[in-house]
Amino acid sequence: MTTLLPRDRARLAGVHRDLVRVVERARLAVPFIVTEGLRSRERQARLVAIGASRTMNSRHITGHAVDLAYWLDDGDDGDGAVEQGEVRWDWPLYEQIGAAMKAAAKELGVPIVWGGDWASFRDGPHFELDRKAYP
């Protein structure tokens, strides 16, 4: 695996440093891209309006959450980087990301919550810093 690409780093702007560290570590184990980090209240309101989110109390608004997407590299150049490829939404792939993020968080001592563990409105791409440790 490789480290994050510039586009991913740009999408992490404004995200809490501890969560960025977890993302960086997990990326060494599983291929993914960062689809979103910090969100404006206006964007969050639009997501709630279309049913893509259920709350205006999103951790994205404070920089305490990220959304990740599994990235299947096309493999044409063999360099292991993810410049080309496709986003995949198959649930087992998000279980891989979840496991990598949890392992990275444990190694770094950063408590996180994975949306894929939620009983309702399971959100496989979503990871956030635990509110108990990061109010």
C-alpha cells in the first residue's frame, strides 16, 4: 500500500490531527481514498434534506469525522499508487477499511467510532473521533 495522495490530503484539511494520523496509518494497510472531511453547516443541511445524513449534529462540521471509499487500483502501472482506478461500494470492502481503521486507532491510542457498527443507518464509509474522548 501507499501513503495518501495529495487529493486525499487536501480533503483532510480542517480534520482533527489525531483522526488524520489514524487515516494515514490505516491507508498503509487498505487502499482507500478520502471522499470528505470537514463540512460546512450548509452542506450538512443539504445532505440531511436529501436523506444522505440524518443529523445536523454531524462530526464532519467540527472536523471530527471523515468518509472513506474503497479504491480499486487499475494496476496497469504496477506502482501500487492509486492514481487510476475505481471507487467500490461492496460491503465486505468496507469491513476491511473498518478493521484497518480500528487497528490503526488502537495502535495510536485514538478512540474512534465506525458508522458501519451503528445498529441503524449503517454508514460504512464514515469514521469519527469518539465523542467521549473528543467532545
